[in-house]
Amino acid sequence: MPEEEALVIGLDIGGSKTLAGLVTRAGGVGLRMQVATAPSPTAILAALRSLCDKLIDCAAAPVLGIGIGSAGIIDTKEGRVIFANENMPGWTGTRLTDREIAGNLPITAENDVRALAYGEAMLGAGADYDSLLCVTVGTGIGGALIMNGEVWHGADYSAGEIGYLVVDWDGDQPVILDQYASGPAIERAYQVASGRDQRLPLEAIARMAKDGDATATEVIRMKARQLGAILAGCATSLNPAALVVGGGVPEIGALWWDALEAAFRANLPPPVAATPLLPATLGANSVMLGAAMLAWKMVDA
């Protein structure tokens, strides 16, 4: 990276890990650091300060700002976490944009999936489209909308959260998409289909499918088909220029992806039949890069 090229810091705060890196305006990643996410908000903020201090000390060019992508629903105007689940105890109410985090630099904060979506829109699979629905499929299902090249937040900063869609019923209890087609949903479905006493992790089920286990193969295909049909409904309702899908579950590979895409195509009505369904391309750096691109947007404003 040229010595004179300015930088920003991108931060990805998740339930288990916190990732930080120096990022150029073009999305080039310099030094990158990762630590386990601390157990309390105070400790997390202290870790952010330490990471930013180390990166600034090592930077070969001026650091102009900081972008944060964090688990939880983020009020982007106030830079405050307005809701976080049990994976981040006490995180609700935390303010992320206090300049004391690092060197009095300006800070912008965004939800992690919306940061990922912005990164994919600027640098990744969605770079050729002005509107996107980005979906992450992992331990849960997250979603975010990009409209006219900008993150669309909705009235309460939760636009695109398709994981809360009700897709089934268990007796008189609604079942939401997050419970229905995520990684844990595949694990539960395999446990039922195989009659096992204990639930296997998704990675083990994927390996068994690769080795020819018919039950594992069918469960993965079934859950992918179900999600694909639901995403077709989302594409029809929201009519984005493209859908981008990322997260840990797509790493299963063609077995999952081909079933997802086939069901998606089969359930699209003619007016939106050509909607692209694209794999996310930024990988493990996606949230960090998206947060960094939001920092560049802030710096350039």
C-alpha cells in the first residue's frame, strides 16, 4: 500500500469475535487484527480502544476515521445500540460513536448485516446494482436492504430483517424464518430425520452429506429449497435489482446453493424472473470492509 495513501479503520463486533483492520479508499486491507469479543460492554469498548490504538501506531499513512459494524440494531444517527439479543449481554444502550474510542477520530456505526450489505454493494457481488437485498444465513438469518446505493434503514433501523418473517406454525406458535432455515434449523431437522438422540453440528452434517449420507443430503437440500422459495417471495415483494446471500451456511457449497437457486427460480413470477441470486464475495472481511466503506463515506461528506 502506498505510504502516502490515507486509511480508515473498519471494525466488526460480533458475539464471538471482534475484527479490526486498516482499509484504503479502494477497499484494500492492510494490517488486520482479531480478538475474542469481551464479555461486557465496558470490556468490549476497552478492546476497541486497544485495537484502534495499535492500528494507528502501525499505520503507514494518516488514519482519518473509524467505521463500526456491530451485532444488534443500531440507531445510526446517535451511534447507539437500541436492541441486542442474548448473544451480547448488556449491549443494548451502548453508545459506539464516542470519540474517546481512538484519538478523537470521527466514528460511524452500523448494524453488522447492513455493513456487510454496504460492503457487498460497494466492493463485492452487488457492485453492479443500485438496489440489493442481502441475506446472511448462519446461526441466524439476517437481512439488509440497499436502495439507490444507500443503506435503507426503515423507520426504526430494522428494514430488511427477513429473519422475523413468519413462515410456519408449531401448534398455535408462529415459526419465524430465523428458526426455520438457519444453520441450527438444519441441525434440528437432521436430528429428527435421522432419529439421533443428540444434535450434530452443521459442519458434521455437511461432511456426512459429502460422504454420501442420504439423510444429511436430503435435509440440506430441503432446507435450502425452503429458503429459496421464501427468498423468491421477498424478491417479488421488495423487487431489488439483485439478491446477495452470504454467511456460514452457504459454505456447505453446491449441494446447498444449487437447491436454493433452483427453488428461488421456480417460485419467481414472470415480472421478476430474471432477478440475479448471487453469492457474497467478501468473505470473513465483509462486515469490516463495509464498516470501513461507511467510514470513507463519512470522511468524504
